Amino acid sequence: MKPNKEEALKEAIKVLDFIIKDDLAKDEKDQIVRESIDNFNEHVNPGWLVYRKSVSTNAAFVEWEDSMESFKDLYGNEFIDCLGGFGIYTCGHRNPDIIKYVHAQLDRYALHSQELVDPLRGYLAKIMALCTPGDLQYAFFANCGSEAVEMSLKLARLASGKKFYISTVNAFHGKSLGAVSMTGKSTYRKPYLPMIQSVQHVEYGNADAAEAAIKNLIAVGETVAAMIVEPIQGEAGIIVPPEGYLKRLREICNKYDVVLIFDEIQTGMGRTGTLWACEAEGVTPDILVFGKAFGGGVMPITGIIARPHLWTDDIKNNPWILGSPTFGGNPLACTAAIAALKYTLENDIPGQIKVKGEYLIGKVRELQKRHPILVDVRGRGFLIGLEYPTAEMGWAVSKGLFKRGVMTGGTLNSSKTNRIEPPGIISYETMDKIVAKLDETLTEVEEEFHVTRECVAACSGTRPLRT
């Protein structure tokens, strides 16, 4: 029966007609919902719809439009965004100050020839060198976080000539083969074993453990190329390390001549209250990995920026040895990133997030005093984790918030923890609405699960929390 090009053309025309229409009729909206479910079940992965039920018992909500703080489904139901696309929307959804420049570039040319010099890549690299710490100088742009992590790992080996990597338990660095080798959760690693060899995981937040691992590897004749670490672990459940941890890692890596890589894909671009999370401790890595919000919530673009001593003659003599992504650093994506950096710096988004984050965390901690189900509230800026006694309770809170028009989500390595990761431009009025809806939801879920302080203590194996 295949291929059926006539039917493919007919389907493409139908979908593009949906996109180009200003208003859809009720029967067209119903059709899109029905066909979206069929398409995911038959052509994408039915597991996606099952996963969506962790947010809502009805997996048929179809995202259709957005605007700065929120998004809407096909029928106009509006949801406050407290998930932020896992950190994409720091500058808001479809920020007009970013989109106007992308539109202008699209009217000029969209992608590059691959052969001529594309100026926007150079301009973006220069801007990154100007706004990152220390002597970080040379940038390489990619399309997704995993790809950027791969580039950082390859660069560390190319520049050092060494082999071993140190990562941390419960780290999340992506799901491509090299990136998932650094990831610190067995769920994502086991299906691909054996994977990249010469990787050792140590306890996060324990600098002494990192030094012991490096020292022991060298003692038995191994060489250590790099240590990769998140300044705050995102998918592990928003884990903030002890103060001084990053400084100590910098000292250790200097001592043993190990490349220090900071994965700031989620923490960068102001998410934690400084433009880069490592700035909070005044530490410069050898390689900084960035992504997510880097494209302004408009275009996908990620990358790395490295100190000049890592850009060795091997890399200069063969510019493609590190990587050659066809769409990496394309003009549309670079335009979006330049516009996002302009907007972020011009409006002091990191400063806004620092103050707003303290406000929101403070409000939620007030709720914690009255709600035993809320075991912990932690984070920095707008990277906030809410931990519950069990994963089931966390999912129930997500569903309750979604029912009340607030989108949140879990963390990939800690199913008991939900993240609060709203756009940086969110208003205080909207934050107050979120807190009120969270208060209602916590009360509802506590009643559903018959939660008491004694119950929480039994779930966690600790004494009851004090009132």
C-alpha cells in the first residue's frame, strides 16, 4: 500500500489550512483533538499519552497558542506556565521583542549556505565571550542540550589527550550515548549498557569524593580528562549543593589538570538569579554548556563556550573534528539568541528572577507550615523544587494544579519532586494566584490521601515535622 503520496499531500494541505486560519470552527477543533490522539498512538508513541495523564486524567488537551506567561488549548482554556518548557521560557512565551528580530531575519534568509561566512554566528560568539565569566572565548553552537554536552566531552578529550570522565550521581546531562553515559540515574543508563567507558560517578555536593576519585584513577595509571557537573542539579529534584562546592571543584581540577565542565543548560540565562549560576560563587569553568532559554523561547539553539587553551592546533587545523551539525548556529537561531541576550541584559531578567524567586519561595514556605504534605521547598531564583512524601502524591498535586489552570511538572530523576519553573517575566499578581491555587490543591490532596504529620514521618522514616 505504501507510499501514498497523494494522501500525504492531502494531509499536509489540511494541516497547513488549520495553521493559517485565524479562527477554527468547533468541529475543526474537535477533529484536531481526535486526530492528534490517533496520530500519537499510531505514529509517535502511545506512551506519550499515558505520560500526559500524570498531569491530567484527560490526555486530550492540545496546546495551540501562547502568550508570555501562559498558553491555551484549542478551546481557549488558559494555563499559567509553571513548567517553562523545562526552562525554555525565561523570557516568556513568544516574546514580541525577540520574535520581531527573528521575523526580520526570516525575511532576509533563514539558513546558511554552509560555505560562506555567516556573520550572526560570529556576532553571537563574541557576545557570549563578553557576557560569560573569566576568559571563556571560543563558542560552538548546536541544536539540543545532549548535542552540546557531547561537544563539551569531545573537546575535553581532544584538548587534554586524557580519557576518564567524572560525573555525579543523579546528574542529568541528556540522552544521547555520550550524554547518557554521564547521566547519573540507572533508569536511563541500563537499556544502553555497555555505553561510553571510563566514566565514574561520585556523590553530588561532595567535593572530597570528586578529588578521591580523580586521585585514585591517576594512582592506578588512568588519565582524567574532565569533570562535568550541574551548578544546581535540575532533574535530580532541584538539588542545591553546599556553598563553596563549585569553588572547591575548581581548585581540585586545577590541582590535577582536569577540565571542569559546567552544564548550565537549565541553570543559565538568568534562571537562578544570576546570568550564569556559576557566577554566584565567582567560578569560571573551562567549558560552559548552555541551552534551553538561550533561544529566547523562540528557536532551538544550544552550545558551549571554552577557554582559549582548549582550542588546540588540532581543532584549529580541522574545524570539523569537534562536530559539524548542519543546522548548528543557523541564522534564525542565532538571531533569536542575540535577541534573547539583549532582552535579558536590558531588562535585568536575572535580577528580576532573584527578587521574584525569593518572594515566591517565601510564599510557598509559608504554605509548608500549614501543609504536612509539602516535605521540602528548595531552589534558587525560578528553579524551585517542591517535594512530597511519595510520587503518587506529587502527581496528584500536579493534576490538582492543572485542573485549576496551572501547568507544572515533575523532575526526571526524582518522581517525588515537582518543579516550579515559571517565565522570568511573570508578574507578582500571577505568582499570588499560583500560591492560592497551590494552597487549594494541597488541601485537596491531603484529604484524598489522609495526610497527617505522622503519615509523612512514616513515609520518610523521620520524626513528625514540627508545627
